[in-house]
Amino acid sequence: MDSTTIRTRRLLALATAAVMAFGVGACSSDKNDSAEGSGQNGPVNMEFWGWAGYEKMVDQWNASHPDTKVTFKKIPSGAKGGYTQISNAITAGKGPCLAQIEYQTIPSMLVKNMVMDITQYASDDMDKYVPSAVSASSVGDKIYGIPVDVGPMVLFYRKDLFAKYGITKPPATWAEYKADAEKVAAADPSVKFGDAPGDGNGMAAFSLQTGQSWYSTKGDSWTVSIDNPGTRKVAEFWQDLKDEGLVTKGGNAWDPQFNKASESGKVLTFVNAAWAAGGLKSDLKGLAGKWRVAPMPTWEAGDGKSASSGGSATSVMTGCKTPREAVQFADFLSSDPQAVKTGIETGLYPASKAGQDDPSLTGGDPYFGGQKVGDVYKASAAQVPSTWTNGPTFQQVESDFTGAIGQGTLPDAVTKVQASTVAAIKKLGLSVTNG
């Protein structure tokens, strides 16, 4: 075991003990399980809470596992109240056995003593999943969730507009991205090449590509390094493009303004996760055949680094009396071929390596002109750095970034969120230093 792992385990042990001392420890829930302990004889009943379209996948499990019934409860997404519901239920002794937890939220749930260490049940199966998802589902050498989906980042671009403005190929580097943006602006200043990150999730994804993390541990303390050279490079790059009028000034690719601009040929690209293809297909049906997918541009030519945005794991929650069966269900949800296929149909891009070779992902996609976009997604998923560490206050980081970006420049936002994150971790009663 390396020194980083030892420090991480030590830190989280202290953090969890501190939180429990304040009375946030959870009680067991009798309704979750009708079989005491794990692996006991008799029927098992477990609740699973989440917001993705898991209903059919749960039905598939129940049909093939009559002695282990899972009941799915749909809740709001985590950031919109789902995590609060989960935490309140667990604290009251009425929580679910399993829950959908976004990767970046796992550490904060751990600090609150809401998720269980499932290493003994899950460790032999984690090689089924892409390394970055395994890393994101773990803290130190302990596993706190089974990866379900990932959000490999790619460049979505308009092939027809590229041809119109004389761009012969998608930009392979961020320098080429800027050069192409300048070329388009010279031809028509009203046309924007893409959209800049407008919130913490966007900044996190672009920073992840640089290989530099926002959190780490040092001794018994969290170290916050949001204001690191990689993130500052990202912030300065996009602020420069915003100042020159080459990209939109921070919104996102899903608001009506973006859709209107796309339909009128006023935007050429956006960088987002594979799951964003679903938004294009549903919101911009009339542009079928005009969009294409390319690898995310890199900072250095050929450096082979991509990024991921979004994705979640299935975690076993504190109070679950049958963690072995819970992990068996979670593994089924993430790696059973039929369950994975169903997940793909609902918009989940699988963390499972085998799942990424599902025929529904490897064929030509009519919306993208018959392009085999799954090949681009798969290559991106394999190139996501595993150097990122999620911290205990990501919801605060996301909220603070969104607010700061709305009030000033991206570099200023980085400075502000560095300070506010240190303060937020101190407020939790944890030791923290500036990175």
C-alpha cells in the first residue's frame, strides 16, 4: 500500500469519526431486508433509490433473482434534493439499501457516514470497468460504489458549417481550436465557435484533462488545489476566447438560446460528454446528419488525454443488512449484458469495458451521418486520467463556481472558489490546507 493510500484512509477514518461524534451516524433500517446479515437463507428485499431510468433494469434483475427482490424508488437528481432525501432517510433509520451516487459526491457521503465500504464483496470484479471509473468509485484502497456509467468527453461539431468556413478537419489541439474559432469570427463575427464552461462541472471536466486534481490529502489534512496551474490554464484559455468574442459567454448547450443558435447556423461546436448526444437528438431533430463527433482537443498534440463529465455509481448505504446481495445487484446493474443494453437505451454510457462494445454503440449512428461515434466515445473513456481525487464538498464547489462565473472572469472564479472551498471544509470540522 502506498503512502497516499495510507494517508487517505487515515484522513477519512478521522473525518468519519468526527462526524459520528456530532450525531450524524445512521441507524439500521428494518424495512430494507427480511434476511438478517449477508448471505443468509430466506428471501431478501432491498430498496434502491435513484433518478436515472433504472426501472426496466430492476425488473430484469427481479425476473432472474426471485429470492432477492429489489424495489426501485425514483427520487429527484442528487443536486435537486435526492441526496438530502437519502441522508434524511438514513439518519431516521428508514434509508434504502442502495442508492445512485454521483462519483464526485461519494467522499461527502462517506464523511457523513452514509455509504458502506464494500471492498470485500466488490474487489474481485472491478477490473470489468474503465480505470477512471474505478478510481472515482473508491477512496484510497477502499471501494464505495460499483461504477454504472461514465461521461467521456468529445467534440461535437457541425460538418456542414466546417465546410462552409473552410475548416477541413476538427481541431486536434486547443491551439487549433482557437485558430479555427478566429477563422470563423473573421468570416462572420456573429457566429460562435463553441461555448465556454459556465459552472463547476464544466471547469472540473476541463481541469481533469490536465491531470491535476482539485483535492488531495496531506498527512491528516485535505489539501485544496483548485487554483492549480492546470485549472488556471483552462480558465485563462476560455476567458481569452470569451473576451475575443469567439465563444458564447458561459451558458450551456441545453438552453433555448443554444438550440436557436444551432438551428440558425450560429454555433459550430460544443465539447461535452457522450450522453450529450441524446440532447442533440431530442432538441435538434432537424439537424440530423449535420453533426459529427471527434476526440476532445488536447493541450499537446498527441498527448492522448481526454476527460469525463458526469456518471455515477451504485453505492451500498449505511444500515443495509445484506451488503453481499446488494453488491451482487449493483454488479448486475453495471455489467449484465442485457441490463447494460437497457441502460444504453435510456442514455447511460457504460463504465463496463464489455458494455462499450455493445452492438448498439459500435454501429453507425444515423443522426451523425452514419459515423461510428461509439469508437470515439470508447477511445475517450480509455484516455481519462485516473489522477483526479473527489473531495468532501463538491456540491459547494459547483454552486460557488456557477455564482462566481456569473459575476466575473473565469480566472477570478478560480481564486474565489479556492478560498471558499477551504472555508467550507473547515466548516465541516476537517483539517484543510491550501495546495
